[in-house]
Amino acid sequence: MSQTYHIVVCAGIVPDPLQTLEPVTGPAGPGLKNELMLPAVLDPWASHALYEAAHLAKTAPGSKVWLVSLGPKAKLQQVMMTIAQKVPFEFVPLDGPGGGFTESSDVAAALAGAIQAISGLDRSRLLVFGGWESASRAAGSTLQQVGERLGILDQFQGVDQLNIDAAGAFQILERVEGGKHQISACPGPPAVLGWATGSLPEPPNNPQVGMANMRTVMPALQRATVVKMGADGVTFARVALPAQRRETRVVKDLAPDAIAREIVEWIRKG
């Protein structure tokens, strides 16, 4: 494979999914209770994108991977202590809110600006990877808007597999409705790929990779650009967990059709 790539992975950080999350409204707007105390991880969707990017860069010698992430600086440092041991990358941090109470257009504008500011980035070799969805900003539109702001028209969402032929053309396996896939063709970069699960396992920790990454991660964090999110004048009336409702009735010898009708009527009333 003679083609080399400049791969930019857009990945946010989210609270560890094993934690109990409780939304609250504070002086600065909506957030999570004890948010600063919650352990954070790299967004699971974006993690697949990072592993796929690293694998592609390894199979195409001369390629390079950048990881662009928006979140509180302290949380970014905490997550990088772990993720930096997985795969080689150059870190581009943005110091800003890490919760899900932000507009995807604001996030996309910040990420696109950071990508455009990367020194030495070759747009003719550019691939923008990210999660098809997100554990915190699951609007399903952030990555698409990043691509639009960068002027990239070839975009693929729900990607499970990327194959490259001898001529450098892409064959992309995308998820579609009904549990099926479609095979899309693309002549090559630039392109945006929103990854689903991919096909690669999580790489094991490699202390040598971690040490090499941290030499650049820490200086990058010190120079992190501060990003302000949210439109002036926008307020949230209320933030709360979805209400749980349970009404149980024990009935014997009721026909399935009758049970179905009762469930439908209950849903309509709710």
C-alpha cells in the first residue's frame, strides 16, 4: 500500500458508564451531580474509531494519527493516562465542557477549527474518523457537521469495515436498516467515516507507546485552547432523568391478543 494518510480522530470523553448519573441545574446551567468526581473514559464509539485509525496507519507506513478531543483539561489528562498506552497518536486537546448539554453545531465548529489549525496536515490525504454515535453528545450529527465545515463531501456513517484496494480506492461496509449492510465505494481521501463497532478488539496496554505519547500529551494539555460552548441567552427550563412508571396487574388465562390490546391502550393513555 503506497498511499499514506493523515487521520484525525474526533473523540470526546464521557463519565464511566458504570457510574450513576444524576442531572442537576447549577449556576452555570445544567450538568451532572458531582461531575468533577466522576471517573471519565474515552467515548466508547470513538474508541473504535481510534483503534481503526491506528491499525490503518500501521498498515500504511508514513501515515499519522491525531486525536482531537473536547473536554475539561483535568478530565482529558486523566483519560490520556490510560488511552495513551493503547495506540500512537498526536494529541490536540480543547479545554471546554465535557457533558452532553451542548449543541452539536457548537462542538462541530470547535472540532473543525482545531483540525484546520493542525500544522502540516495534508487535506489531500485527510481522513476524519469518529464515532457514529456518542455516549454524551448522541445527536448523530456532530461528525457530519465537522465534515461539512471542512468541505468534505464523501461521508459514511455506521461504518463497520474499511478495505483499501491496490489503487487506493475505499470499499466501506456501512450499516443500514433491518440489520443489513451496504457496500459503499470511495475513490480515496478526503473522507469522513463515522464508526460503529468496527472489527478490531481493544489493544492491550503498551507502556512504551504510553511513554512516547505522554511526551507530547502533557505539553499539548498545557497549550490547550479554551473553548466556550453555548449560545448567549439560551436557558434550560429543567433537566431530569426519564420518569419511571410501573403499573402491574396479575391476570391468569388472558389471550395474547387481549394482552396486546391492553398494552396498546396503556401506551396511548400515557
